[in-house]
Amino acid sequence: MPFIDTLTDWFTDPGRTLPQKLAVAVIILFLLYTVNDLLGFSYYYRINKKVENFERLTQIISNEKTDSTSRAQAMALRDVIMCKEPSYFSLLNLFVKLCKSISTNKRQVVKTTVTTTNIAANVSMRNEILFFVSSSGIYAIIGVMMIPIILFSRRQPIIPRIASAIIVILIFGFVTTSLYALTDFIPIILNKWAFNYIVNALIQLSSIIILVAAVKQHSRLAP
């Protein structure tokens, strides 16, 4: 294919520097991921494979010649296959969940009336915005602020700048979703979400302190 040949020639050109090649490779991978996410190639492939395996296992389960042990194993395997999802984090899913939770809380506040019972007085409602900010909001803010700084910098050509912005999005997106998912596992403390916000903030600040200390230590050891 002419496009593949042209791309191969570009990467094998000795006049191209390693940063240029890495920048173009990052942009190509990001474009491929975006196209796949928009058109859903991998999604529909996974769905079709699940349906095929589901039908095969169902035939095994419904077959009269299948013994009870094999039938039980086939049923367990079918449940595993149907629930199997990719293990990577998605920043978009995080914000979708955050927006849905905020919208749900607003509708509940509008539709419900406040009662002054002992149970209602002891209930602490989770604020998704405070939870997100306390768990990983600092990383999200820093990541968003760095993108225009990198893109509008004049120190590098446009392609390395775009590649650097994509890398920043991936890194800070991963850290943000990881911290949010980690703190989401912590159950409500003493029936008060305020304690969870404090714990979340301590975890986030501790990770920042550890990261800054590691960077300083690395800079001291660097020649």
C-alpha cells in the first residue's frame, strides 16, 4: 500500500531524529485509538465473539449428553465471558459517571422533600464534585493547565508539541482515574462523607509529595 510504504520510508529516513519519530508514532497511535473508539471496531468485535461463545456454551449446557460437572463449568465460563471487559481505564467514563451522579443528585433534591427524622438527620449524601476534587482534582487541574502551555510553546515544532500534549493527557488521565478508582473503594467513614473527603485529600497530597521528592532525588543524582 502506498501509504504504508510512504510511512515506512519516513521512519527509516536517517535524516529524521528520534524525537520526531516518537512524536509521529504517538500521534498515529492516538488517531488510531480515536477512530477505533468512534467507530467501535474493537467493541463490535468483542460483542460478536461474546455472542459466538455464548451460543456454543449454551449448546453444551442444553445438550443431554453433557454431564453435570461439565454443564456447571460451562455455565460458569459463560458468565465469565459475558462479564469480561478490557482492563484499561477510561477518563471519559469517569466524567460520564461524575456527570450522571451530579444530575441524579440534583433530581433527587428537586423531587424529594426533606424530613427531620432521626434517620434522615444521620444520612450523609455524597457530593461527587467534592469527592472528585479531593481524590484527584489537583492532578486533573494541572493536566488541563499544561495542555495549552505545551501547545502554545514556541520552543518546539508543532508535531512534538502535539505529541507532548497527548502524552500529558494520557499520563494525567491515568493518574486521575487511578486515584479516583482507588478512593472509590473506601467505604463511607462513620456515615459521614466529609471524613472520606479528608482521607482522599491526604492520599492525593501524599502522592504529590512522594512524586516531588522522587523528582528532586532524581535531579540530584543526574549528572
